[in-house]
Amino acid sequence: MEIIDGNAVAKSVHAELCAELSQIKQPRPPCVAFIRVGEDPASVSYVKKKERVAGEIGITSRLHVLPESTSQEQLNGLIDTLNADDSVDAILIQAPLPKQLDERATFNRVRADKDVDGFSASNLGLLCQEENAFVACTPAGIIELLKRAGVNTSGKRAVVIGRSIIVGKPMALLLMKKGMDATVTVCHSRSENLAQICAQADILIAAVGRPNTVTADMVKDGAVVIDVGINRVPSSETKSGYRLVGDVDFANVAPKCSKITPVPGGVGPMTVAMLMRNTLDAYKRHIGL
């Protein structure tokens, strides 16, 4: 059993992006604008990490923090301003948004060539057509992990648990596209015989958001398991009073796997790395490279 080290792969990607950026001689560096609405602790932490990694690579970041009470009209106004700002290459809206805001409308408001999250209808449509699109960062990071871990997907049975536009849907599209060529099944909360379906998977990707959803009886011997979940569970052994676990019962599933990602330190770092890659790609498009 091999543990796929997402931290190590992400660091390699960061180094590659640094090297590529150092060869580009332009008056300004790439710029990503982050929009955070409210003070959700997880969102604050995620945005800080993205800002830190951007700075290490040489990407300028601008953080726009709006109050929890922000209206859709106010948020749209900020997005429109950033869409029109030629010094901003990329726009990222930190989810989840407060309940009064429409996430889908918000994602679609971002100009497609600045939508480095890949959540807009334009980029999802381009992905479906297998055209050049900004791909959602978590699925893109998973593909990178699979490739660098030497996982062959061609002709293999892949099962994706979860159907969100953030992970599940784009993940399925990436796995079935030409060049990856997996046979893909998507499962969700209404799927019948979930355990039996998962047990047939050569590659199992869990993106449910519920701890220990994937148990040992759902995984066949030699499978590759990718755990997207990041869940906080109570723990008396940590100062914070909680620990992070994935959607997979790691202790019991790992011995059956050929390869598996841990939580933390698996998919999470790759999501940030792919955001930086998308931002650099957006920058290159805007300066004509």
C-alpha cells in the first residue's frame, strides 16, 4: 500500500510554477483577487493559505472582505468591477456563501477567462466539450495526483461518490475524457446498492463530506482510493478539541488499497496548487502568451 503524498506533489507543482513565472519578463506579475463574504473560520483559514502560496510563487493577491449581510447586488457590483479591471487576471469567490446569496449566479457572474475556480457555466460547458477550460481545482488536483502516482485510468472502472459542480460532476468528466478513458459511475445520496457499486471500482473517489462513509467492505483489494473529504470530528487528543478526517475510514480501508490519499495532506494541498496553475494560465492568456 502506497500513501499518495499530496503535500510533496503540491510542492513540486509550486516549484514548476515558480520556474515558469521566472522566465516571463513582463511589467507586472499575475494577480488573483479573492472575495470572502463573512468571517467563517474555515473560509478565513483557506483564503490565508491561498494568499501565502500565491506569494511564495510570485503571484500578487488582493483580498476583498465583505460583511455577512452583503446583498447579491453588492456582491455583483464587486465582481463586475474586478471583471473590468485589466490588472486582475483571476477571481476566486470563497465558498460557502451566506444563505441570502445565490452561489450559482455568483459563480456565473465571473468572467470566464478569470474564472480560475472553473465553476461557471461557460467553463463547465467547455470541459464537457473537451475544449480548453479552467477546470475546478480539486478535480484537476486529483488528476494530477493520479498521473504522478503512475495510476493507469484507461479502461479502468472509476466510481465517484458525490455529484456537486465543485467536485463530483467535473471529476467524472475529467476521468472519462479522451486520454484518461476511464469507465465512470457517479453515485450520490439516492444511489441504491452503494457498497456493491463501490466494491467494483478500480479507482474510488469519495467526495461526500461525511466522515467514514467509505468502509472496508466497499473497497476491493488493490483499489486506488482518493479521499476528498475534510471533516472535523471531536478529539480529546488535540488542543483545538477536534481533528480532521476524510470521508474514508482510513485505518481499515488503507490495508486493502494499492494507493490511497490521507487526510490531511492528500487532495487539499493539490486544490491550492491547481488554483495557482489556473491563475498563471489566466495571466498568460491576458498578456498574449
